[in-house]
Amino acid sequence: MRRLADDEGRPWDAVVSRESWGALYALFVPAGAGRGEPIRRALLRSEGYDQAQRELDRLPEDELLLLFRSAQPTETT
């Protein structure tokens, strides 16, 4: 898991998620209770879960922020 701050200074946790069809995403989850923002996700290039975790762990801060900016809100059930 990685923690980052968005452009407004709000904290987010970034984790790897695997969809049922096998695609791997970086999920950006608002850190802290009651914030009301949706979880966001961005597709990762990695082919396996361990590789995706390393990809997320090794991203420089500026690239992680770019990935966050490209992430799309998701609906949770």
C-alpha cells in the first residue's frame, strides 16, 4: 500500500486490485472515514499480481500522482 496526497492535499491509499477477468488496477481509496469521495481506479500494465504490486511500489511520487489523476471513479457495492 502507498499513501499519496492529491492536488488539494487530501490523503489517499493506493492498493492493487484484480478484477474478475484478470485485469489489474491501482485502487485509490480515500484515507480517513467519512470523506465521501468515491474509490478511483487506474489500469496497471503488469501481467501478474506480484508484478503489479512491484510496479505500484516502485512508481516515483510524481508518476503515482499522474496515475491518480488518470484514475476513474468506481461504484462500490
